[in-house]
Amino acid sequence: MAKRRLMQAINDALTEEMTRDPRIVLFGEDVKISMFGDTKGLQARFGADRVRNTPISEETLTGMAVGAAAAGRPVVLHLMFSNFAYAGFDGIANQMTKLPFMTGGQIRLPVTVLCGFGGGTSTGAQHSDTPYPMLMNLGGLNIAVPTTPADAKGLLKSAIRSGYPTFFLEARTRGGEMGEVPDGDYETPFGSARIARPGSDITVIAIGAMVRPALEAAEFLAENDGINAEVIDPRTLVPFDESALLSSIAKTGHLVIVDEARDRCSAASHIAAIAADKGFASLRASVRRVTVPDMPMPYAPILEKAIYPDSKRIAAVVKSVLRTRGPISASAAQ
Amino acid sequence: MGLAKPTSAGISERRGGRAPDSATKLAMYERMLLIRKVEERLVRNFTEGVLPGNVHTYVGEEAVAVGVCAHLSDRDWITSTHRGHGHFLAKGGDAEALLAEIYGRAGVCKGFGGTMHVADFSKGILGANGIVAAGIPIATGAALSARLDGEGRVVAAFFGDGAANRGVLLESLNIATLWRLPIVFVCENNGYCEFSPTDTVTSGAIGARAAAFGIPAETIDGNDVESVWCAADAAVARARRGDGPSFIEAETYRLRGHAEAEVNWLSEAYRTEEEVKRWSEKDPLPRYAQRLCREGVADTAKLATIEADIAKHVERAAQAAAQAPLPSLELLASFLPAGSEFLGGMEHA
């Protein structure tokens, strides 16, 4: 085991994969300088042929990723901020997700798209969006949202080796997250959630950067309200680990989902739908979502903090869910 | 290199380049005729109401795909357009598999693609595309892969004049030049972006867009298969040498509508019968037949035999395609995400 920051773990995974498979090509805007640090040093190591700084041409870059992969070469495309995916959306929505399907399965399409996402750092409305709801709806994309260095490394290796178009989303406020990373080569499977904190009173599904405030809220509730929350990090949204969700709510009977996407058609609302469809008998209160309201992300810290989910809001919503059903145990009663 | 004026005189002579040999000439004629016959069949099928949807035919533009693809092998790649049957057949795609796909059967894409998305990776056909210009960045990406492979593969991106107004063309021209990618950009200027005359929606010369990036560009008579062959000969050779991209603007005309279904809903004419007639006189097929006879490559009897053979081939292909297996629900279900359920179950209607 070694202590690594999340961005270093991503960099390690890219280094190891590009060493393992000399056909892999990585390109994107400023991947040499690497704004987030995830591709730092790769050009010096693997050369400018395989690690390419590109012009700012997202619509072409997403299409090129499809073309290079269709021609048999694994591609890692770095889009920098996920908002730039909007500029490159034809290559994603009309090509990347559809080509393997439209050709009747003639090809696999080994494309892994990296980008940073999310709010919390005053980057303003055009650099703070959370893209997975629209990506989840495309059909034909896998989506990883790692939150620990170990998972980041293992999920990225799985993504690159999967031969399947995959978005690997880096919660920007988690880049410095420090954690133990196993030694040697390993993959973290998609569709397998991680129980970040076991609990028995309520299930809290937290996505990406929301895991940390969810854990803080859980500790606060345990100390102050005697509520024992189970916090689950889904790790991947497509595929989504339904059985982890369903077995947790079978135990707790209550569900809160924390998602920094805008509320309407968020990942949280889809997860709530799964709970209603398949876990209805387990639920003892309505499912609540802690999300961002349906508006762009404001710039000023005081405004952004007002809508960005934090531990206080999560704790309040957890308590309100438990209140609506009445006490489960003496300690949870208020 | 500046923009050449459209010409039907062989560019090869002008440049001192090569000209196709007799076998190539005949092969190109046969391939153009195959495309024409397949699409005549589709037009008939459309009129009969047996096609599941609409089709965009390539009738009148066959010389472009054939003249370019004559230089490509199965190892080279092409990307194509919504008007893609011609590129598919020119690159060696199978007529029966194409027709079966368009008939809604388990054709070349198992019924998952259809007329606008025909692809055959075993033939280097990376796919037709329903989004104008979307094949261009895909071709550029394939060209990056080809360059890294270093095995001399070449990519041809076919697109229409409508794509000249899409940003991805300019972005791809930029990247292809910067990285000296082995790609030939082939613009089929048929004079109409759907129903809008090209000059009403396009400023500047199309080839000048490429020239602005320092890419050799020329405008040629796209209804003369040998003009196309000569221009593509130079462009493909340049790409294979590793000298980077070229741009060919082939002036042509679609003799049929934007789509066959337009007759059902067009409220006004967007071009004159006189114009269609004028271009019919430049139809690449009879024009090339005359040239082959004039040059002594073939006589009318030989051409009649070729035509009868191709007609028979297409008839057999169409018959077989109509009887091809239905698309598989099992294959459809294989695209369901792991663990997901489909309420009600899937069954053939």
C-alpha cells in the first residue's frame, strides 16, 4: 500500500496502462501542462506521438476519439472541464454511444473520456456543471465517479480495458483526496458500490464529491442524534449497483440520495425511481434527494454555498426523513 | 497549389500524372453501374412502398466515390454520409448485405443501422452518418491511428457541400494539417444543401477553406470518373507518402431528390426541370460509356454484356436480401445494460 492523492492515482493508472498497451493514445487540450495534474509527465514519458496536445476543438476531438478507436486504437480523451462536453456533444451523443450499436456490434469502441466536474470552487456557471445525468440518458456509455485514490486507479484501469465508451468523471474538489492505494496491478469492477460507512437507520447514497459531506453528516448524526446512517458510494453510475441499494434499504427502510447535479432528472431522481420500483416494500418513508436546484451555479462563494449540498443540509434532510415516519428507535426519536 | 478551375480534361495530363489503365477503366465503369442499378432497385422498392423508411440516393454522383475508392484497399478507411450507398459499394461493400439492411432485415449491420448508417469494418467502411459532417472528425481520428500505425493506410472522408459550413470541417482541416495526417477530404458539391441552393447558404469557395490551411485543394468535374481518379491518385499518393492531407471538391449533381420521400411532401419545386435535364446530359455513366467506346477500351456489345451481368447480380442480391433473416431480438437484448429488465418482454411484432 502507498499513500497517494486521487490525481496521482489517476496519473499512475494512465502511466501503467500506457506502458502495458503501447497502442493507447491520449489527447486533449493542454494535456502536457495538465491543469488538474492527472496527465502530468505523460508526454515526457511516452512521447508527443502518443500524448498529444490538441487545438481547442471539442466537437472534432470527440469525433476523432471515435474514429481512432473504431480504427482499433484505445483512446483516452481529456476534455478538461465537463462543461466542454457540451461543445463536443455530437461526437459523444450521436457517434460514440451509437456506433457500436448501429453497426450491429461489428466493433468495440475503447474510448475513455476524462473530465473534471462539479461546483464548490467558484469557477462560475460554465465550469461547474455535473454532467452525468445527460450522459446516463444516452444509452451506450459507462460512467465512473471515483471518490478514493484506490478506486480512481482501479476504475480507470477497468475503463481503459473495457473496450467500451466510458466517461471517467473527476470530482474537482476531490483531486487532493489522500488515501491508501494497493500495490501492483488491479482493476476495480464497474457496477459494484462501496459501503463507505456501515449503518442501520438510514441509507445515504452519495455520489462523487458528495461522499465527504455525507460522511461528515453521518458522524454528526451519530454523535448528536443517535442516528446510524449507512453511506454508500456507488463508484459507477452506469452500470449502477442496484443490489447494494436494495439490500441497504431492506435493512434501513429509509433513503436519502446526495447528488450535486441539478435536481430535475438527476442521478438522484433515477436512483429514487429504482428504490420505488424495486424496493417499495422496504421503504418506510418517502425518498428524499439532496441536490442543486434547477439553476446555473452562481459564482460568489456565499451564493454557491447557499445551494451546494453540504453536511448540514444532508443531516437536516436525513432527520426530516426519519421524522416523517416517526421514531424507529428511541434514540432516533426527536 | 491554388484552386484549379473545374475541368473535364484529365488532370493527369496537366500534371504529368498517371492515367487509369484499361482494366481500371472497365472496373470503374462496372462499379458505377452497380451503384446505379442497386439504387434504381431501391427507388422501385420505395415506390412500391416496401421500404421501412426513406432513402437518399447517390444517382448521378457515382463517379466521385468510384474514382476515389479505386485507389483504396480494404485496409484503408472511409467515412461517408447520409447519402452513403455509393461509398459503401465503391469501397467493396456487398450489395446483398446493403439491400438486406435497408429492407429492415439482418443485413450488413444486422438491422441496427439502416440506410444512413451502413458500415462494414472488414472492408474499411467506418460508416455512413446521419449527421452532416460528422464523418469528418471520425476520419481524422482514424487517420491519426493510421499515422501512428505507420503502415501506409489512408483515410478518405466523403462529405457534401453542406458540411462545408460545419465547424468540424475547419477543425479537422486544422488538425490534419498540423499532424500531417494521411487523409483525403472529398467534398461532393452537388449544388444543394438539402433543398437550399448551395450558393444561398455558403460564402466563399469551398476549396478555399482547405487552401487557407495550406492544404492542396482542387475543384474538379465530379461527373468525370477519370478526373476524380486522377485527383485522388495524387491525393492518396501524397497521404501514403506521409505528406499529409489533400482536399478535392468534386462538382456533381444529384439527379434524384434529396430523399425519395420528398415527392410526398414538397410544397414547391426547389430546382427546375431544365436544370435537372442539363445535368442529366452530364450523367457520369453514359458519358463514360461513350468515352470507353471512343477510346476502344470496350464496344457497345461488351458494355451491354456488362450491364446485363450487373442487372442479374443486383436482381439476385435483391431477391436474397428480401429473404434475409429478420433482425435478432437476442442481439437487441444483448445491448441492454447488465441487470436491467425490460418490462413486458421483447417479442417480434
